[in-house]
Amino acid sequence: MPRSKKEGIMFSFLMSAIMIFVMAALNYAVRTGSMTMDAWRHAVTAFVPGYIFGMVCDLFLCTPFSRKLTEKMVGDCKEGVRIFVIRFSMVVTMTVCMTVFGIVAGGARGAEIFMGSCVYFPYNFTIALPVQMLVVAPFSAWVVRKLCRGRQTAV
């Protein structure tokens, strides 16, 4: 877990950037049936609006909700339990937000948004959960620790 507000913000920005980029490429690959360079090109072109929307959701909706939920569910449990609950609830809430965003950005309107969410949310969640919990969150935490410790020792 980040040790300061600065580390928390750096962690959110880095983790969101990686997840949004990777999930954009994977969703494109699912829609087209193959993971080619076109999927990565799509991720580059879709990154800026997805990242802006994702960060707004992360900072103002998902993170506050996940922290409140964790406090109510596990209170003063061990830090490992708290980290797991926060990360898990963040994956759920961000997957909901980004699935709806992707569907709307793809041109869906009205009932199509609900139907698309029902179709794509299970897939997105199944992919996002292990990628975020096992790879992106630990990697992002490691990078933030290295950056912050490097600055502290250099001063």
C-alpha cells in the first residue's frame, strides 16, 4: 500500500495507465478475433479519453467507495486482508465504469448499453482481476517505491 498521499496518487496514475492500455488492446482483440498490432494501435488511439475517464472514476468514485467498503467489511484486520479487499473492490468498480465507457465510446445507446454491459462485464472482470492483482498492482507499487525511495536518498 502507498505510504503517503503522493505515493497513492502516483500509484493510481501508473496502475490506471497500464490497466486502461492493456484492457483496450485485449477488448479490441476479442472483438476482432486476433491479438495483432492493430489491437495495440487501437489501445494507443483510445488511451487518452479512456485514461481521463478512468482517472476521474478512480479518484472520485472507485477509490473512496473501496476505502469505505473496506473499513466497513474488515475494519482493523491485518494489512494483507485490507489490501486484498481494496484491490478486489477497485477491480470490480473500475471494471464496471470502464466497461460502460467502452460500450458508450463504441457507439451504443439506450438499452444497448445495458445489454453490452451484461455481455462484456464478465469477460472484462475475468481478465482484469488476475492482471491487476497479480501483475499490474505489484509492479506499480514496486515502481512507486523505487521512485520515492530514490528521491528520498538522493536529497
